[in-house]
Amino acid sequence: MIRTLAIATFFIAASALSTGAEAKKRPKPPAATQGSSAYASRADAMQFADDVAARRDLDPAWVRQAIGQARLLPVAQRLVLPPPKGTAKNWQAYRARFIEPVRIRAGLRFWQAHAAALARAEQEYGVNAAVIVGILGVETLYGQQMGNFRVLDALATLAFDFPEAHPRAAERRAFFQRELEQFLSLVHRTAQDPAAPRGSFAGAMGWPQFMPSSWVRYAIDFDGDGRVDLFTSPQDAIGSVAHYLAAHGWQPGMPTHYAVQPAGTPEQTEELLLPDILPSFSAARMQALGARLDAAGQQHAGPLALVELQNGAEPPSYVAGTENFYAITRYNWSSYYAMAVIELGQAVQAERAAAAP
């Protein structure tokens, strides 16, 4: 997920999407934009608009006008492409971007300010407060960097002009078409201007950077004000992240990972790495394949995965990921992301303990 400039406070408030209470009035048509539009004259975009209107029982003219004002974002097309072949992954470099003093201090302030909401989310959903703090810190630096792209532009660009150079272009294009449909349905239902919400280059929104489908399925009104607002309510963000992880298999009380070192033959290590980050091996089976688990890992009752974190030209790092590690990767499908979340949360928790009277 991209780290972008923070949104001005007044604009965040204006773009907040409310799903807790249905809007009573019919949404106003989106305001016309100056200049030519990338999609108003595109037959494929307008056919998509008509299909969405039919599926969602929306006014076709409203959907056409909404999509028609979207603008192509070449930067989004560039940023969704994978890095060039031969680019070495580097966990230590990735880690340094997030486990750093500014983010840790911001996390401590956030935890101190919202300790009650974090404790309630942990109690209700079983998700460690440190993991919630880690996700919100990695995603948006606790609401400071939520993205400044128009969500409508980002989703339309990737729905209709996803770069063919991507190895999974067709699959990703279909994904963003579904997200654009969810977004249009959401803003229509909540009487929002489709051009107002700002987010990442990929259309993720708010403190937790939810895609529209995640907003619809997992965003909750955790502060009890009658509406869901992931742009300006940190309490809603806290509850929504906890709800998301719980829905994706988080198990209360389970560690996220254990220390491990693969010490078997190359063939054994290859077998352990084959399922990638999906927990697939019992502790006993992992050890039979040459992995040296720490004492706690040896006692783990559920499946484990050997997670490899490459360090450029240096030897890789390894952890044995549990089902809770895997749950974090459902938020962002990257083991590097999951470890950054875990370690940031742990660092903030340690600072909080040190600051306690």
C-alpha cells in the first residue's frame, strides 16, 4: 500500500462515508468537472455503468455521470506494476521504513489517546491491541497519510485501463471493476459525491485503508455515533480492523510466529517453503523436515508455515508463522507487511510499558 500525503481536515470530513445510518435523501448527481473526461466517451465504461445500474438498481444516468467524470491516473498504472525482474527483496530495508522513531512515538500517542477503544476491541474480537496499533501505523501513520488521490479516478483507471504488462492483468482488472461497483453503490447509498473521497492510488480509504468491498463488509460503527466513518473516527478504525482480522481467522491468545531456523537438506527446506505463507505443517512435521523451532514453537498445536524474509545479498531471515500471522496477511498479502505490523506494534507496546508510571 502506498504512503501518500495527508488529506486536509476539512476534505476528510466532507468525504467520510457513513454506512451506519442510511441517508434519507436521494444523492445529488456528481458535479460536472471542467475539461474533458477520460471515461465519459468510452463505450466500455458506459456499458459498465449501465450494467452496474441494472445490478444495483441505481439510476443509470447517475452511474454514467459518476463514471464519466473519472480521470485517468497514469501514476496508478505505474504503481500497480511489480518491481523489475531481478529486484532483490530486502526485509531489513523494508523494516526500517516502519520500525522507526517517528512512527513509534506516533503509535504511543495513539495508544495513550485511544486505550479504552483498543482494550474494548481486544475484548470483543480477541485481536491484540498491539496488532491493531501496528496496522494503523503501517497503513497511514495513524491517519496522517491517507492518500490524496480521488478514489473514483484510481478505481476507474485500474478498472478500465489496468496495465497489460502486469502478469495478472485480467484478474486484477476484474478485481478493480468489482471495487468500483462497490464504491459507487456505497456512495449512492450514503448520499455522497462520488468525486469527494480521497485515498491511495489503488482506491483504499481512511485510517485503515479499506478497499470499498472491505468497507462494506467489515467497517463498523465502533464509537456509537450511528454512522461508520473511517476517515475521521479512530475508534471506528480500531473496531473495523479488529472485526476484519476476526473475520479472517484471527484466534485469540495465539502467537503470530515463533523463532525457527531451517537446518535440513535443501530439498527439505524447499518442501517447507512450497506452501509459502499458508500454515501447512505441524510442529512435529516441520522439525522432521529439519526446521529448528524454539521451545514455544515446538509446543504449538496448530499448523505452521516456514516464512522466508529475504535480505538482499545477505542470508534470509525466517519465522514460523501461525494462523494469526496468516490472518494479518489477509489484510495485505505480504509476509514483509505482516512482520512490519507485528514489530511496530511490539515496539509501541514496549514504549508504552516503559512510559508507564
